[in-house]
Amino acid sequence: MGANYAAQVSKQMPLVDDPASTAYLTELGNTLAKLTERSDLVWHFAIVDSKDVNAFAVPGGYIYVNRGLIERAQTMAQVAGVVGHEIGHVVRRHSVKQMEKEKGASIGYAGLCIVSPQTCRDAGDVISVAANGVFAKFSRDDEAEADAEGVKLLVRAGIDPHGIPQMFRILLDERKQTPGALDTFFASHPLEEDRIAATNALIAQYPAAQLKGMVVDGPRFQEFKQRLQSLPVSKRASKQ
């Protein structure tokens, strides 16, 4: 099922076609994914060629991060937090559970509407689940569970988990400064000040000595980010 959804995403959404950039994200993602109870999955990581801020997961271990989100991040730990969060959605089977609740949904289109409801509408596909927003966003409980998974994974990997609330702060501050600029992200990721407080509280449960010296950033991430910023927007992306 996940492979079918991923094939639809590849057809409908522009992906960054740069092996070096994809390889870096894949390496970072696999570092986290192998520490989960779903290390048996063959995980896939891709960069969506869009300046919009977004990230999403498809059942079966397919993780997508928009270049716009990566370009706004300041450190590796912040992007790792986003990837860990999306891995958490897969591990907790949030998308699958939503689909199981929605009887009669078109399986052929459900996955696409989970990751990009606007794409379904733009394509002219009149699908009740897309119009009703059933798959448009996870519940606050699901988001909290994914946040907790993200914190846990980053700590296991030796990456500073403070990257998660830091990334939330970057996005909230941008929303305040430029209302409407991040509508795509906030439509699918409920995010308020209390979520920053909640993730900070989770991190505070770990001994300070354990968190000391965890990796925050490195030259490879900055090179990855600079390379991504230097890439021209694809023709497919410019038509979106």
C-alpha cells in the first residue's frame, strides 16, 4: 500500500533530483529509523522540490521533507527532529489508523490526499475524504505521540533533541511575522506554543549529563543545505 502511495506522490509532486542531497537525507533518516521497532522496513527518504514548508509520511516507511523546510532550518538537529517526527507517524501507524476509520474511502486516492489534499483538489478529483479534510491532518494526540517518538529517536541517536522545539519556534515565529506564509504546514500540523512546552518537558526528563555533548550541527549538514539552496527549482515545481 505504501509503495502504491509513493508512486502517486512521485507522479503528482516534484521531487529533488539530486543524488547527493537525497543521499544525505537518506543517511540521516536511516540513522534514526534503524533505532525504531520498525527497523525491518526498507525506509525511503525524499526531498519535495517546493519552497513551501511541509513534511509528511506515507505508510510503509516513505518520508518526504520539502526543501523549503530544510532551507529554513539552522542546524542538523532541527531537520533530524522533523524526520524523527515523521518516522514516529509511521511507527505509530497514524495514517493507517485514519484510513481504517474512514470506511468507503478510495484507497487509490487516499494516500495522495493524506499528503497533499490540495493536489487532489487541483487535479479535479472530487473525493469526499479530501473535501472533508478527513486525511488533511493528524489529531493533536497523534502529533504528540510523533513528537515523543522524535525526541526518543534523537536521544538514542546522540542528536540534540532540542532541535525539535527549536524548529517549532522557527516556524511559529515566521507565521507571526508573515501570516499565511506557512498555511500548507499548519493545515496539516497543528502547532501552538503548548507543543513547544510539551517537547521541552519531554527533553527535561532526561538527565542533563546524558544530553551534554549531543550533536547539534556539522559541516556536512551545512554543505547539504547550501547545495540544496543552490539547486534551481525544477520545471515541475515551478508549475505547481
